[in-house]
Amino acid sequence: MSDAPWLHVVGIGEDGMAGLRPATRAVVEAAEVIVGGDRHHRLSDAVHAERIAWPSPFDALIALLRAQRGRRVVVLATGDPLWYSVGARIGRAIPPSQIVFHPQLSAFQLAAARMGWSLPDVETLTVHGRPVEQMIPFIVPGARLLILTTGAETPARIAAFLTERGFGGSEMSVLANMDGPAEARFDGVAESWDHEVPAFNTLAVECVAAADAALLPRVPGLEDGLFRHDGNMTKREVRAVTLAKLMPMRDALLWDVGCGCGSVAVEWMRAAPSARAIGIEPRADRRALAAENALALGAPGLDLVEGQAPGALDGLPPPDAVFLGGGLSEAVFDAAWSALRPLGRLVANAVTLESEAVLTTLHARRGGDLARISIERAEPVGGYHGWRPMRPVTQWSLVKR
């Protein structure tokens, strides 16, 4: 079958067909089949074509489109189809050579213009059809955020996140139906936000921190007290070193073996765009803590697996990085190393003599870097202060080449 383009993915705005370039408008007008949501069909209702709504479940979209091959097929999307939109999903499943994309002004561009903000200086995020908690890592002093929302209730939820974290003075603007006859704007402050807004909207936030605001940068090393834990966790300083060795990267997958309260997995996901993590933990109480920490700190996509390594690793998707924080043994290492992708990073931490002996054996077998991390924290001693050492951590790390 030829790879010639047969599918057109067209971005359309609130101004409908009138806002399309002449060549793009001609493509839509010549379509035999138009696929889109109710809003897209309304914006193009003067065109006579077979109309197909988004499928349910939405994952059936690709099969639906392939079944229409041989006809003049147009998919309508909002704004830029490749910017947090359906075009990206289609482009991953159908060869780009078979698709012609027709971008329109995105909601981000329109919102930035309305706010007078420079796009390179803002964070562009989406919580449309995704957990709202994933925007939490971007709440930092002075940040400007443009957020594609899920619906009318999303701005109020984000206002609550901001207020709970000491950013209640943040300025918020909801921009609805931009570039259309019903365009509207609602301005307010997070701590007193009470607007009822249209379901189709984009949210602009300028983060303003109070003196007691929680500082949650995406650089690893969050305060220990921000995590719910039972005392058994990778402490702040060691965690920062561990994440540096694991090297979080866009779309990369981490296996956190013996994840406990999930502190390493959560920080991995916060540190890089679309980073993913699977936490393997046999204890239900610790998995519950990890789930709570993931939601509270902006990593709602953390996948938690019940079980003991190495058996629990069978069937998991191959990782780009592995952290062995609990249940360390040569058998666990062998299973994780076998699954690890080329150029994958493996880090193992040990605090007991028995687990340290395993690391020294593995280091002799495989090479890599072996280090001992010793941390002392100042604590009150009567009316004075003194250094209290934490238990030293032996860390082994290596890259699969």
C-alpha cells in the first residue's frame, strides 16, 4: 500500500471555517469523512460529509481511521493538532508520511497574546483528560503557567492547590472561547477564586508565593518532611545523589525496586517531562504511602506493583533506569540488569553490612562506581548544637553499555 498522504489533521479555532487558510479550507470542504468532537462538527457544519464522532474508548481512534483509508478523511482538532492534541497520538500510530497536518493558532498562543506574555518564558501544560495533580511540580515563585483545562471545575481545583501550598495570592485568569463571538475572560486571585466559568477554557496563572510557601522545585532533593513515610525512606541528601546517578530524562521509565514511600520514584517523575515510574513494593501500607505522596507532590501517574523482586519484575516493560533501594540480592540485580535498556542506568543503595557485601561482590563482577555517602546534620544538644551522623549509605552505580 502506498505511503502517499491520505489523512488530513486540521486545527480549527472558534472562528470556524472562516479562520482556516484557503488551501486548508478546501481540504475540509472536499472531505468525504470528517472525524471530531461535537464542537468541531458544529464549527464546520456547512460542509457536507459523513460525520464520525470521537470513539469511546478513545483508544479505538486509530483503528477507526485506518478503516477509512481510501476515502478523503479529515480529522478536526482544536488549535494546533500537534500541541497537546490528538495529532500527536495519530502521528505515533500512523506513519507521518501518510498524514498532512494543518496547524491553527493554539490556545497557548492565543492566551499568551491575551495576557501579554512571551511564550518562551512560560510553562505550557495540559490537564485536559489527565490528573490535575500533575501541574503541582510547576508551582514555584514567579512562574507563569498556561494550562489547558479539563472543564469548568478545573480552575477552582488549581486555585485550591495553589492556596494549600502558600501561593494563595497567585493571579489567575480564565480565558474562554478565544477568537470566537462568545470569548470571555475571568480574573481573580487563587485564595478567593469563586468564578463560574465555561467548560471550554484555558487558565493563566502567575504564581505569587507567601512567606510561608512550600518550595517544591523540580530539582531532586525535596525535604524529607514533605513525604509521608514510616521512617524507612531514602533521605534528602542521599536521594539527590541517587537521582543524579539515575539521570531522569523525557519519557524515560524507572523501576523503583522496594520503593517504600516512593520518594525516589516521585522525584524521578517530577524531574523530567513525561518521565514514568513503576514502584515495586511488597507491603500494602508502604504502597499506600507512595500513592499518597505521588498525588500530593505531582506525580499521579506513579504505577505501583505488589510483589517481591525478582519475581515481581516479570512482564514489566523494560526500564531506562533501575533503583534498587530494598530487597537487594544478586538475583534481583541479574533480573533488573537483564531487563534494562542499552544506556540504562542502575543505582543500588545499601545501609546494612549484608547488603553492602552484595554491592562489593557485584562491583567486583561488573565494575561501575562504588561510593560511600556520609551525611551529618546539626541538631540541638542541650542549649547548643552538635553534629548527628546519619547511617552511611554505600552506593553502587553503573551504565549499561
